[in-house]
Amino acid sequence: MMINVLIDTNVLIYGLDKSSLYHQPAAAILTLPDLDLFVTTKNISEFFAVTSKLKLPVKVCQEFYKDLKVNTTILFPTEESLTIFEQLTRHYRPIGNQVYDMEIVSIMLANEVTQVATFNHKDFKGIKEIQIYPITS
């Protein structure tokens, strides 16, 4: 049975960066055959923002992105996700960058994806509508 899992931006970065301590577990998540992988357009823009700050080679990042488009389903914001976002922000009252994570969660929920693979558990801690997919090293 396939499990729907959203891949958080940090997993993408570590999956690309072979020098990272987290590269192996990130790469493993990206290749598990029993996972149906999803990313949001927000994750994609964050990926390019972070890789540009890290000064990673643009060509390498674009190749990684090309593979990402083939091997994941890209989720887009919709009117339904905006309504969910409004409900979540009223309920959880996120502050600062937490707002971006709440947008990702709203897009997940609009697409019936309830698990997220992330190394930054604190970003999604306490959001009862989703679960963190366990990443093993």
C-alpha cells in the first residue's frame, strides 16, 4: 500500500547536498518505493531560495528539480487550500516563518496528504491535522 508523504524543503536540500550529515536518510526517503511523494510550489521556491543562499551550482539544482518533477506530484494552492489556511491560522495563530509552514499544511490537507517527511519537527509540531513521517538513518 502506497503512503502519501509530502517532502519538506529541508529533505530536498539534504537529498541534494551529498556533504550533509543528513544526506543518506534524505536520499533514502526520496527513493522509498512504498511512498507516493508530494511537494508544494512553496517547497520548490524555498528550495531555490536556500540553494542560492548556499551558493550551490545552479545547474546541479536545476537537474535535481527536473528529477523532482518526474518523481513527485507537485501540489498547487487552490481556493480550498486558502480556506483551510484561513482556518488553520485562526486556530493555531502562527508567527513569522510558521505562516509558511501553515500554508504548506493547508495545501497538503486540500489534497488529502496528511504526512510530512521533515528533519525540522518543530516546524510542524502541534498541528493535529497532520503527522510527521519517521525518517530513519
